Amino acid sequence: MPVQHTNRPTGAELEECMETGKLNFSRWFTRVMDNNGWSHPTLVALTKACTGSQAFLHSSQIAGLRAARLKSPGPRAFAALEYLWLRIDEYQKVGKASDGVTFGSLTAFVQDAEIMRDPQGNPATLGFMIEVFAGLIEVPIDLNIIEFSETHAKLISENAGRLIRRMMVQERWDLIDDIHRITSKWSADPEVRTKAQAIIVGQSVWFAEELNDRLREMSKMLERVFKYSRTPPELRDELLKKY
């Protein structure tokens, strides 16, 4: 009997679900990498160690997944990650990985590493990761856990205001008279628009727990108003740097 999938989105909802899935996978993937202290070259080397030295996952793909830029990453990338999660899980449980895999100089990166797991705690498979990426199933961790400190929130808020003011200057817009051009494209929520206006003029900051929503809204606004294309993860990284 074929497997019956429940709670699938309708066809009309699929595109929006895919966009959400891409962003959620980015946050999950980025969190795992950052928590483990893995650079792009480290992750590439780790996956090669588990796939017979085959380069199935490249630095450009890692960057695309982190930034939620890739719309259709190939199955090889997810296969490389599946083999990595499986071998790390084996190593952590019994002190060695099967299939002749040895991590060598990379051992320190896997001893206490966090890996992607499904809701049952098993290493995430290719199929599971693709379904998460496509937004067909939920990320199996709580993405609402605060990822930012209040210091991060203050820095992002201040730099968001600076970035928008610079763009207004380039457009020869007045900070007071033309600010509605921006806030009207930001959100339908009056409270969100009011706070966005305060952020732009440097009179308020966002709270850490609201940053993911505000960055998502700001990303869409920048594209609509200024043709400035940044995914929420790219925007986050940009605004965490001091201008």
C-alpha cells in the first residue's frame, strides 16, 4: 500500500511553503554549522571523508544553503550531508565510523558535533532534508529559540536604520516626507510600521526575539522599494557588521 502523506499543503500553497522551507532550512543548517564552529572548507572536507573523497558538496552550495539562495540544490549535496550525519552519529556512539571512514585531523570537529536529526533523533536522511527544504514538513527543532543577544539586536537595528537612510539619500528622498514610501511596503501591521519608522530615524531598536520576522520583512521591502536584493540570512550577516 502506498504511503499516505498527511497535512500536505495544497497546490496553491506550495510556492509559499517552499519559500518558507528554504528559509527554515537555512536557519537550521546555519545553526548546526555555527554551533560546531565549521567553516565552509571544514564542512567540505568532512563530507569528502564520508563519500570516498568525492566532492559532492561544494563551498558555493554551502553558501547558497546558508543564505537561502539555492532554490533547487541537487540531491548530491543532500546525499553528502546524509552520509556525514550518519558517520558522525556512529563515531559518537561507538568511537568509530563504519565504511572505512576515518576523520583523521578532522576528528576534533566531530567528537562533540551537533548534527541534523529527524524527530525520532535519527541522523537526517536525504529525503527528510529535501522535504524540510521544500517546506513539506517542519524543521524538527524549535527555530523560535532566540538566536540573537540584545547586543546583536541593537547593532542590527542601528545598522538597518543607517542602511535605509543611505538609500533614501541616494534616491534624493526626504527622511520625514518620504518615509511612508518605505513603511507602507514594510508590513500591514500598524505597530510594525510605526516601529520600523522609529528604527529608520534612529529612535528605537528591535527586541532579539522579533529579529527574524523583522529581517524577513525588511528583505522584502528593500527588494520592492530599492531593488536591493538580500535574503534574510544575507541581510542578517550584513547588518551584524559595523558600518
